Amino acid sequence: MLQPHNQYVSFENEWRQALLVVRNLLNQRNVSKFEWQDLFVINNRITSWVDDGCKKLMNELEKEVNSHVTNAGKRIHNYNDDESLLHSYITEWTNYSVQVRHLPMPFSFVERTNNSHKFNGCNRPTARSQESPNLVRNTMLEIWNHVVFTKISDRLLNVAMNLVERERNGESIDTKLIVGIRESFVELNTDVENPLALYVAHFEQHYLESLERFYKSRTSEFLEKNGILAYMAFADEKLTEEENRAKKYLDFSKPESNEKLIEKCVKVLVIEYEDQLLAESPPLIRNYEIPRLKMLYRLIDKTPNGIQSMLNNLFEHIKIEGLNAMRQNAEIITSDSEKFVEQLLEMYTKFSGLIKDAFLNDARFLTIRDKAFQEVVNNTDVFKIEFQNKSMKGSVESRCPELLATYCDILLRKSNVSKKLSSEEIDEKLNNVLLVLKYVQNKDIFMRYHKTHLSRRLILEMSADQEKEENLVNRFREAGMPADYVNKLFRMLQDIEINKDLNSTFKKSVSGVNNNRNFTDSVTLKILNTGAWGRGKERAHVSLPRELEDFIPEVEEFYKKQHTGRKLNWTHNLSSGTIVFATKMGKYELEVTTYQMSVLFCWNERPNAKISYETLKLATELTETDLNRTLVTLVAFPKIKHQILLTDCAPVNPKNFTDSTLFWINQDFSVVKNDKAQVRGKMNLIGRLHLTAEQDEQEHDEIIQLRVFRIQEAIVKIMKMRKQIHTAQLQTELVEMLKHMFLPSRKLIKEQIEWLIEQKYLKRSDDDINTFIYIRH
Amino acid sequence: MNESSPSKSPPKSENKLFTLKKWNAVAMWAWDVECDTCAICRVHLMEACLRCQSDSKAEDCVVVWGECNHSFHNCCMSLWVKQNNRCPLCQQDWTVQRIGQ
């Protein structure tokens, strides 16, 4: 109990009291709360009042611990066979380590006094104790290490490893034994700098070696007996098993430890047989064996280089399967854009599913999918556009962008397909188009076709949903489609809105003045911005029916009042109308182009006449090309029972038309529905309008011309920035700059470089023929 | 070959073979200019000038005509006259004749 301060404090007396408690603690006997608290007080008294109290106290304690540990050592050595030795070591160690946690607490005064007073007399003569606040704890561990552990550590380790091996063989063992040994190695480390050094050098080292030894013979045996596929499962299972085992037995406080273990496992289980495993990858991919691929991926992903080989396998597979599927269905999909897009999507979904299920959407596999799918999409085996232009002669490109644009048109226009689909379904399909579009190299072609289709939808008012049109254009922008194309599409959509206002203003302005008011009501104007819609034909000339001809100046007059500085170019090739056709069978409404109208109105003055080609040409003032095309739609419109006009030209082909070829009205014309002639009816003869009037060749010329400009522009941009550049880098930067529009061919690039050199925008370097230098202007 | 004889009496207008019911007229407008390209920014006059393109104000980018009948983007010209009040093409003093609308 507390003693008054002034009384003399004798170390012997005090320690005698303390020793009892210390012994009880060491031997795991009951210590009461009072005794425990008393020990603190006694120690405090000794260190405070006794000369050299610290030193004396530590010496006595050390003596006591030493003899305790020596006894424990003796008890352990009573057992001769390895396993009992291990058992008893662990029992003693477990007990002792409890004391290592508790005993230092009452002695914390010693540590503190020692530190705050720098009282060397108290210190044990080791470097560690001077710095460490855990003086007592460390002393205890050191004694254990010295007296017990170092003498038998190798033996213990061997026994422990044998136990692990038995566990690997399926026996159940007492895991505490192995964990205890590991703890001993970790706790008894004496290196301050590297607290795990002892553990790493002995325990971990042995563990990894025994692991390797264990599997080395077994794996090849298993493989020989069960084959590579079974081995794959075996390796996968063992890998997981060893990882889990290591979690129990190894110290994973540092990540390197885990890495070392995995590295070792992978080496013995996977890398040894990597070639054989990888050889299985192509057939597994071909047969979509998801669980096995997943397993193989798990294994190979752990090796340093193996995954590349699997990536290559997947690339080949996507390419070959994709192209085969296209070739097999070539006949259907080349003519049916819907089937084509669906085919592409079906494959895309299949490949993506494989990557998701088997390769867990690993980014490397996704990249490979994109690369391979791009090859499929842009492949020119099945469909191609052949360029006849001189600078692109013989070069071919996939028709994919064209078919994609056609598919968009089917979805966006009032068509049989779009009517059957819900709004959500259409959105989903449009999403799919964008998805495929991402892989299309020549986006300029897609945009061109899309613009043509959009023009037709807007001019003929066939667009099913204006909002969807706008959304799609917005999506194009987000998808990084060429900005100037996107802007034009937007302006086209805006133009249509502007024209709605224009029409109502027009009707109001004319209603007071005009005597032909009824007719004004039946006219709709579309006055469009040339910059956005394209200049189109120089002049689409046609002689209009009288009432329309008279109408034109009226509109021009009106428009002049609305705007200044604008001139109008009537594009009758784009306009259309509804006419009523009265035959002896009934009255029919025909939707016709203005060209068709102009031709048909020739018969108004003489309904029964047979009119010659030459007369029609004079009367309509159409060019031969336009007249031919218009006449064909009137004498041989596809899929109708009765044609509007009849002719003496057989077979019907514009090539066979001569000036004297005769045309006359089919007086028996009627609209036929369900095999019955109708008295009233409607028919649309507009077809594709005169938008795609230009020949493909001309269309392609324009595409190429635009590309030429883009390349020139891009080269100048790059040169301005770089001043001087090597040809290889120029190529790379060009492709990067233009890839959202098209993939420039080497030949085209080369020609443009030559042209720019001729025009003195660049010159070749004197030192290196392959380096170009920008010439300032 | 001769054309067949025309019908004896031309049909009355309401009995015409073809009567017009609706017409959708389409025209393209463009600035009424002599030269398509703006000599200041080198962009086609039907497109917005570079400045407006990058500010996406393409709607407001109109054309201006001088008394000399030369035309430019209005934005380009209004910057130009701050430095030099002459037409960049003919060097006459610049007076605005009209502004497109």
C-alpha cells in the first residue's frame, strides 16, 4: 500500500513485493486488481526514490524473465518428435506473447523516466533500447529469441512447412501452429529499419520454395493424365486455393508479399504451360466457351505477356467471323439497308457479349473489338463504292456509310417501316446507327447521303418527327461528326421553321390584293438558304403551267419586301404538287414533281393526242436528261397496275427514245386497290425527287474534290504550326486531324503535297528530301 | 410521224384532264453579289465569316454592299473600316449602299 514519502524506500523491500506479482503474471496466475495497480505504484516509487532505481529494476526484471524463459525452453525441449515440439513451442509462445503485451505496462515509468531524463544508467547497452519506447517489450522478445527461438527456429520452420504441405494434400491441420511460427518470425525481428527482414528471409522464403516444390512434379503429372482443358481448371482452382492459403499464413501487411506469392504461383502453375494453354484460346473463342475462356483469361491475365496473344486471337476471330457473316448474306444485305445494319449490330452484340462474359469488359479486349469491328465495317469485299475520279482511280471504299444513311432515312421518314415502330424503338435503332457509325472511316460519305435524305424529307414534308431529326443532328455533333456538315443540317432544320412564318405572312399580304386568292392558298413556299442546302443545279429550267408561271413574280415581289440584297433561284427540280387527273374511270389525285406536272399539262389542251418526244421537249423546255427521266416515271412507274402515259417505244428505255417517239394519255387509267379499280384514289409518283439527279460519278467527283480541299487545308494548318516536319509525322498528324471525316489515302496526300509545293506553300528541305518546310506568305 | 388530231373542242377548264390542286414551290436564296467570296476573310459569302462561325452566330452574319457594289461580310467590313475607310477591292471611299437582311 501507499507509504509516506518521507520514509526510506528500500529497493529490496519494494522489489520483493513486485516480484510476486511479476511471477504471477508470467505464469498466468490470477493477479487481483489491487496487486496489478500496486505494481505500478511500486515501480514508480523505485524509479523515483531509489538511486539507480531504473537500472536495478530492469536488471531484476531481466533476470526474472530470463529464468522464466529458460524454464519454458526446457519444457519445449522435453519433446523430441518434431510435431510435439512445434505444439509445445506454440503453447509456450502463445502464453508468453500475452505477457509481452501486458507486463510492459507497469514498467512504462521506467521507459518514460529513461527517455525524459536521458538517464543512461537505466539503459540496456543496445542501440535499440535508447530510442525505443518499448524497452521492456523488446527486452522480453529479445530474451525469448535468444534463449528459445534461434536454437530451434529452423526445425520449427521445417515442421510448419510439412504441415502446410499436408494441408495441400487435403489433410486438415491446426492452422494456429503455422500462424504462430509466422508471428514468431515477425515479432522477433531485431532489425529496426526493416521490421519484416527476419520473416522474409526465413519464413516467406521457405513458404515459397515449398510451394514451388510441391507443384513442380504434380502439375506435369496432372497435365499428362487429364489433358490441357482439365489442367486449366486445375490451375485455376489451385491458384485461388493458394491465394486463400497465403492469406492465412503469410504476412500481407506489405503488398510486395502478396505479389511475390502470386508471381510464384503463376510461375509454377501457368507460365510453365503457357504455350499449351494459349493454344486453346482460338478454339475456345470460336466456340464461345464462356466459362473456360473466363478461366483462361484469369490465368493468362496474371502472366506478364500472355494476354497479347489472346487479344490477337480475338481480333482474328472478330474479323473472320464478321466478314464471313457479311459474305454469306451478301445478297440480302447489299440491297436492304435495314438487314445490313441489323446484321452488323447482331455481330457487334455477340462480340461485346463475349467480351463482357468471358473477359469482364477488360479495356484491352474492348479496344481490340473496336479495332477488329472497324475492319469489318469498312471492308470492301462485299460492298464498295468504286471511284472513277482520276486521283482516286481504282480505289474502293465500303458502301457502309451509304447504307447507314439509307437506314436512317427509312426510320425518320413516314415509311412502312417507321409506322410500325414505336417512338422508343426508333430511338433505339437510331442509337444503333450511331454506334456503327463510330466505326465508319469515311464519315463524310455518310453525312453527304444523310443530308440528301434529309433535304428530301424536309422538302416533301415526309419527315415523321421533327424533334427526332433535331435530336439526331445533336447526336452527330456529340459524336464528333464534321462540324460544318452538322451546322448545315441545323440550318436546314431552322430554314423549315422560318418558312412556316414566311408562308403565313405571304398569305396575309396577298389576300387583300390578289384576285386569284384560292390558288394562293394552295401554294406552299419553301425559300431556302443556298449556303445550307447546297447550290444544286445552276438553273433547273422547265416551262411551268401558266398559273404557276404567273405566280412566280408575285412571290419575288413579296420576298423583296421581306429581305434586302437577296436573289432567288427557283429550283423546280425540287418542287412538287398535287394534281387531279380526270379519266373516264374516275378522278384521281396524283402527287407529282413539277417536271412531271409540266409534261402532263401538255395534254390539257388536247387530251387524246399522241404527242411526240420532240414536241414535249419544246413544250416543257426540259433538258433531255430530265425529260427522259421524267417520262420513264410516267410510262413505267414501278409497282403500279396502270401507267399514266403510254408510248410506242418498246422496251421502255430512255436510250430508245427518239424525237418521233409518241406518248399519249392512258385513258383507262385508274387507281387499283385490292385488284379493284377505284373511282377515287390517290397515288404518289414523286419517288426519289430530283435530288440524287447527279450521276454517281459526278457525286463521287464532288466527294473527292471536297477531300482534296480538306487535305490541303489540313496540311497548311499543320505546317503553319510546325514550320518544318518530316513526311511520316505529317501523315500521322493528317490522319489524326481528318479521321472524323475520312481516312486520307497516301496517294491523295502525296498529290496534295506536290500541289502545295507547286503553289509555293511548302518546299522540301535541302538536307532531307522527306522533310517539308512551310513558306510564309 | 404526224400527231393525232386534237380533240374537236378544248375541254372547259373544270373538265380539264389535269387540274392543279396544290403546289409546293422551292427556291434557293443567295445574296445578290458579284463575287461569291468575301475578300477580307476569304470565306464564301453564303457561309458565315470565320469569326461568326467560331462564335456560332451564323444566323446574324449578313452581307454589306458598298456604293462601289462590292460586297463583304458585314462583320468583316465593320472591322476593316476602323483601319482603312476604303473598299479593299477598288480603293474607293467606303460608303454603305445597303445591308443584307
